[in-house]
Amino acid sequence: MQQGEWDSPCNNNNNMSNVNDTVALNNYLQAKGQLQFLVSREVSSGQTHAPQWKVTYSLHDKVIGEGIGNTKAAAKDAAAKVALEQFRAEEQT
């Protein structure tokens, strides 16, 4: 892996007072018994003082969401939103 890049299980505890898409995704997968299979790939690029973050969420080796943001949290939230929209669409079919 390159500098600024790592893979990590997404079993993190977000200490946020509002429920954002990242928390909603974690809650959704936990309810489905799938949270332990969620993997996050986080890559930073650009200048050190103003990095651009790209987060990719995978479940069972399948990409379920990608997001880009000026902060890691914003990129995670964007990726989680894509994943949640995908799950909602699948549930409606």
C-alpha cells in the first residue's frame, strides 16, 4: 500500500450526536448481521495541508460505495450514502 492508504474494518464507534450516513450504514449492516464484513479503503491525495480523500466501502469483496471529500469524514459519509441508496434500491426490487 502507498502512503496515505490503508484498509480497515469499519467496526468504529462514531461519537456523533446526529445520525449521518456513515452511522446509518453501520446501523443498517449491524441489524443485518453484516457489519463485521464491511471494509473501508481510505486514500488521501493532494497536498498535505489540503488533502483530498477517497473512501471505498466493500462488503464481501464487492464495492458498495465510493465517496470523495475534503475530509476523511466527508468522504466516508459520501461513500456511505451511495451504499445506503444501493441497499434501498435492492430492497425495493
